[in-house]
Amino acid sequence: MLDVTVIEDPAAAEASLDPMRARLLAALVEPASAAMLAAKVGLPRQKVNYHLKALERHGLVELVDERRKGNVTERIMRATAAAYVISPQALPAVQPDPERSRDQLSARWLLAVAARLVRDVGALVTGATKARKPLATFALDGEVRFASAAERAAFIEELTHGVSALVSKYHDATADGGRSHRVVLAVHPTVRVPTEPAGALTPADPGPLEP
């Protein structure tokens, strides 16, 4: 089972968004049969089987074992990943285009950049998996607490200059056999996950840094 995978196919995305099928995917982090799942989600086994076949058809669950119980063969299924991300490629006609309106201070432009990141990395992972080749990537994730909006602005300015200097130093447009890499950096308020399941995500530190 993969930690996370990207759904690129529109039909697979539609199947995963069905509330009951999403519940089954979450439950199938651990292998289970239709009968076991039926007791957990409160549906007849036949109905669970119907949903499982749809998920299996789209590669979202897989068969891991078969057990004989009397005259019945029990199929043990498992989700193909612990978590799924739907790529903008699943909605190609309306996927965001960061080149349409570049605005480094726009949260919606940041969303467009993040969506492109999901789309591109998903496609790269799919290609690397099919070719059975490793994929060279790197990610840096951290958190910084600014005392004021002025310090946040100063941080962003230094970050921009520093990264621009690195790009200028290492970029070689004429390198034979070289390969272009995309660099994505983002700064946004930290989001706190609420302790109550019914709660909504909220910024962890509103207040003085808000415009």
C-alpha cells in the first residue's frame, strides 16, 4: 500500500468522491471482506460488494487474499493507498493555470500553483512507476512565527533574493543532457486542525498579521 497516490482519471475521481465509497476506502487501510465492511458501515453485504467492484475497477482497491468459507469464497480487499489526492488533470477543461494571472501576493494564484504541483508530480509518479524508475524530488516543509507583518515582508524579500541567487548560480540553459526542474516556494498562515471532528479548519494565528 502506498502512503499517498494521485487520482488522474475523471471516472476514478468520481468514484472516490461518493460518500459511501470514501468511507470504504478509509476503512480499507486495513484489509477486510465485504461482510466485515458491511457490519462496519451498516450496509448489506451485496451493496458493499457493488461499491467495492466499482472501486476495484478504477484501481482504488485491490485483492490481497481469498478465503474459503463453506461454499463461499471471501475476497479480502485493501485500498491501494492510505490517502488519495485528486489531480486537476481529472478536470482538464477547468484546471487552474498559474500563467493566466501571476500575482505572488494572491492566495488564489497560490492555489493555482499548488494545483499545478499536484498535477505535475502526479504525472511524474505515474510515469516513473510504469517505467520502474526512481523519481528525484525534494520537499522542504517548516513553520516560522513572525512578530509582525513587517518581519513577514522582510522574510519574503530575503527569501526571494536568496532563491533568485541560487537559481542564477546553478541554472545552465545550454547544458547538454541537462533537465529543467521547477522550484515552488510558498508562505501562508498555518492552519490548525480542530480537535472536534465537526469543526472547521481555521488559521492558527490570526490577529496582528492579518491585513
